Amino acid sequence: LLGLVDWEMAAVFARAGRFIRNTCAVAGGLGLLYTVNSARVSLTPPPVPKEKLILEIDVSNIVESKPKFLQSLVASFQSGRVPMELRDVILTLERAATDPRVDSFIATFGPNVEGMSFAMTQELRDAIARFRDAQKVQSVEPVAGDQPEGEATVSPPPKPKMAYACADTFGEVSQGTGLYYLASAFDKVYVQPSGTVGLLGVSITSPFIRSFLDKWNLEMEVLNRKEYKSAFSFLTHKRRARADKEQMSRILQSLFDQLVNDIAAARDLTPPAVRKLIDRAPLTATDAISGGLVDGALYRDQLVVDGPEDEKRVTMTLHKYSALLKKEDKVSANRSPKDWISSAAEKADVPEMVTPQVALVYAVGQIKRGHNKQGNTGVVASEDLCAAIKQATDDERVKSIVIRIDSPGGSAVASDTIWHAIKQAREKKPVVASLGGVAASGGYMAAVGCNKILASPGTLTGSIGVILGHPVFHRFLEEHGVHLDTLSKGGNFLNPAFRFTRRERAIMNMHMDSCYADFTNKVAEGRGLTAKEVERVAKGRVWTGSDALTLGLVDKLGGLHDALALAKELAGIDADTQVDTVVYPKPTSEVKAMLGEILGDATTTSMAASLILPAVLQPLLLQQQQLQHPLDHLQLESANDMLRAPKGGVLDGVKF
């Protein structure tokens, strides 16, 4: 009894401690936010450096979508830098390309560049190419005497803006293909004298643990539609199945061809020459220079930007430059044409100028039903996404919508809900799908509801199929002294931990066929294909974006930049007309975001579980948690989650 009392008192003190800790955290955060927001309220233009600007960014800070507020805050305190969304990087570089204050752009490559997909790398390469191609804006002034009155002299051709890539190493005698692939898009590429260029190509290594599970009397029953849908094959096979080997080989070949051809074009080499360099890699700095991959070996502080020696320049991070532009835009937005008119009568005759908007809605992560109440990253909650789509649809200022999809799929029901919301939205305004690193299974189902689909050449997409995983572990439990005793009223359908009965298997196969037919019908309708044409590219098979274009699964190759331009075109907006890109749902205020993250115990619990549970058993236990809802087993999940598996996870990812 005393032990119980002590335990109760300990629990009370623990709760009190958590309350005090959270209260202090909130108070401190509010003070910080007050300081930050106080600096934002001024409508006076921010100070603009008189010198030419050299923009700089560490590419390890670039992320697909904005992390949670506290994650951004912690990251900024730890590194002194703030994560920057891919969208912000692209749009900021576009503004910098035509800003006469900007002279050049430098990118450094930190040691923590992970999680950048092949497609994301390609989008950044395209943004850098647009920056390089832009010419400096130069004013033309009349010259007295030599020219007739009113005519102007012909200015010399403007100098292209330069982009520099500077890395200590592209993989430390290890894989660095993705880093170098991005760097090759710059005008000049430099590496530290002691660095290496790990241009090793692309590969995939997948562990198959069926034999390991057999030793522990663990099993996974899998139903799939169809043979290429292989998300659980590492649990059910001892080696890669023929169909999976076929699709993965084609994916690797497609990515490798893109890699070789893009590097060859950027570095003025031939594809055979690039392949020979890949076969010799990893290369020393000297060998990389002689092979034409690198322009020089130097340290970051030794980099000298090309230009007149007497021209003063100052370095500014891309993030600060982006903030500068936003503040300048805010000042301009708060000064309408009426501000320059003195007469009240004249002011009344001046119409309010409303800038048209293009809504950008993010669908990044695994698709799940309901709401994402904890605000967890990597989750696409169907109800939240549908609400954002409806919000953008009902806003009269929004003329078109871009859905940015970076998802391997998830719940079949949730994917269908999102597809329906997109179909309703396109009845009122154009909807364009911009596919990120992966838009497969449920992610692709959402895309086919849009008017147009754009993908990068390296996007992983398709996977038109469905899969069900049912863990069987009753023998494991019995072997370790655990006996399952079930009481039920009714059909006792899908008893946890046991194999399917003949009746259960028949019922689940019926649901699988229905779900697959629904998916393929949606693709046929959305893409204008016959049932036979869809079946030829379906069966759960994953394709790269370049192959998907050939097969009619996407309309055009391009990134977010191209999707936004197409959305303007479909809305009937002239290409030269300025539009505002507005993210939906509207970002949560910092105060609400921090309160939700501090008080969200479920997030902490989930994180603790992911650290404690053995990695091999996580898939089995996650499936077991869903046994109470049989239809939740139907997952429109990409067969190639391994391509996006985090470092140190169960599955090793594609190396590039």
C-alpha cells in the first residue's frame, strides 16, 4: 500500500513538473515571439546594401516542405541557420535573377545533406540554370552629341550572373553522387584539396528478412494487386522477386541515364566519358579536375567571385535575402495608388488593384484518414488536406490551384477522399498536380483528379495497385508463454495474430479486387486511357517521371516552377502578369504552433516508441495496431518505400 501511495505521489509530482516545464517553455517562447514579431510590424523599407549582393546558401538547409515551428526554432539555434523550403528557394532565385542588386550565387555543401530526392535535386538544378541564364538589368541612358536627341546608346551585352558550388568534399571517399549531381549545374565547381568526388552512380540494397522471421515464428500474410506491388516483399521473400527486380532495374537505368546525360551536358563532356569517370570513382580532387568534373581545388575562404576588382560586394544568405524581398513586398502592398492622390474625389475613382492568386496546397507524407491533430510532419491527413483544397476553391482571389504531392501513398479510403475533393475543386477552377520526389499509389490517385500532371524526370510515380499486410505472430507469442484467448459476438472476423481463414481470405480478396478496379477506373477517366492501356502500366508498377511521360501517366516534365506557370496559363492569366503564390491552409500562427507542439504528448509518445521498438518488428506491430479496422489494411502504398527510407532505417535507400 505504501508503495502504491509513493507511486501515486510520484505521478502527481511528475505531472506538476511537466506543467511547470511546459508553462515556462510557453512563456519563454511567447517572449521570443514578441521580440520577433515586434521587428516585423514596421512598414518602412528595410535597409538595402549599396554594394552588390553575393547570395549564399548551405544546401543542407533546403527541405521539401516547412518543418514544424519548434523544429525550425531548434535547428536555427543549433546551426545558426533556418531550414528553407524548396518553394522559397526557387521563387527567391527567380527574383534574384532579375534583381540588379544581385551579382552572384554561392552554394556550400554541408555534411548533413540527406533526404533530398532525385527529383528535388533536378528542380534545384533547373532553378540554378534559370538564375545563370538571366542577364543583369542595365538601364539605357541617352548620350548627348553622338546620338540624335531622344535616342540611346547601345549598351554592351550584360554579364550573366554566376553561380558557384563549393564543397569540402562530395562524399568522404564514399557516396556523393547526389551532391555532385546538384553541384554540376553551377558555373564553377570547387572542392577542398583533401576532398573527393564520390560519383558512384545509383544502386539499391534491400535486406530480405524472411529467414530471420522464420526463426522466430513470425510471418506476414500479404495480398497484393498485382505482381509489382512489392512493399512487403522483404518480409515474405528470401530474395527479390522477378517482377520487382524487373521494375527496380528499369528505375535504376532511367535514373542513371538522366544522371549521366545531365552531368555530361553541364560539364561539356560526353556521356561515355562521364561513365568512365563513374567507374573510376571515388576520385581525388586532382583526378576530378583532370577529368573535367571540378574547376579547381580550394577552401571556401579562398573563393573569389569574378568581376571588377573595384566593385564592392557583400555576402547575404539566401534566407535573409528572401526576408528582405518579403518585407519590400509588404511595404509595396500597403501603399496603393490612392496613397499618391491628394483629392478625395480622385481617390474614389481609382479602383482597388487586387493581385490574382495561385494557391499552393502541400500533400507531403503518408496519406492517412482524419485530422493530423498533433501536426506531425510526414503525414497527409485527408480531412485537413480536403479542407485546405476547399478553402482555396472558395476564395475568389484564387484563380487556380497547384497540389504539390510528395507521397508514397497510404490509406485507400483517405486517398479516395482526397481525389473526390480535387474533382470538386476542378469544377470551379483549374487544378495542377506537381509531383515531387515520389507520388505513387495513393499519391498518384490524388494526382489523376487534377486537370494536368507535371513530374520531374526522376520522380517516382505510378504504382497503380493495392496491398494488404496481415501479421501472423501467435506461434511466437505461444512460444514465449503468451496465450491469446478471444471472446466475440458475431463473425469474429480477422482474429488478430492468426492466419486468414478461407472465408476471411475470400472476403479480403473481394475487397482487394474492388479497390484495384476503382483505382484503375480513376486513372482511365483522369488520363483518358482505355482499361487495357491502364492495365498495361498498372499492376502496382513504379515508373520514373520520364517513363511516365512516355506512357501517358503525366502531361509534362517539370517542377514546381513549371506547375505554377501552367496554373496561370490554365486560369487565363497572362504570363507577364504578376500573381501571388499563397500556401493553403494558411500557416498557423507561431503561438498556436508552439502550444500545439509543446502540449502534444502523442507526438512525444510516438517518438519514444520509434526509438524503443526494434526496427525489424515495427512493420509487424504497426500492422497489428490496425487489426481492429480490417479495411484500414488496404494500403495504396508505393512498392518502393525503400527508395525514401531514412538513413539507419529497416531498408537501405537508393544511393545517389
